[in-house]
Amino acid sequence: MVTFKEIEKSFEAKFAHDEELKFRAHARCNHLLGEWAAQKLNLAGPQTEAYARDLVMADLDRPGTDAVVNRIRADFAARDVPLSEQQIRQTMDELFSTVLEHMKADG
């Protein structure tokens, strides 16, 4: 017979797993978004990787999508890249959905 404690532990384990999955998905999404933004900024090679890592770190320093979006918007404005905040957020949402789907499919 399954006890309430066992059910509670099961829910806690699932919650922890789901939160870890979301954390990893956000980090991966931010990295891919950084690669996308670097391409728009005409960065290449090691600069692309460094930019992508910087975006991941920006999210870790100040969790939430605003820090990442604000950084990209500022960089785009500095280099006259004509993409709006809405376009950045749309790309971010698309990447996150794709990453999350792949991660869930991989188990």
C-alpha cells in the first residue's frame, strides 16, 4: 500500500526534476540565443562562443529573461542592428520551446 509520505516524496522528486530540466533548458536557450545574436552582430569564431557564454552568465547573475533581452537590445542598438525587443523575445520563446522539447524527448 502506498502511503501519503511516498506520494509526497514522489511529487517532490518530480518537481525537482522538472525545475532542473527548466534550468538546463533556459541555460541552453540563452546559449543558442547568444549564438543567434552574435551572428546578427557579425561576430565570428571565439567571439560568438564568448558572447553566448556571457548571456548565460547574465541570466545567472540576474535571473529572468529581462537581463538577457536588455543586453541583446543594447548590443543591437550599439551596432545598429534593426531588430525589435519583440523579435528578440519571439526568437527566445521559439528556441526555448525547441530546447525543452528535445530535452524531454531525450529523457
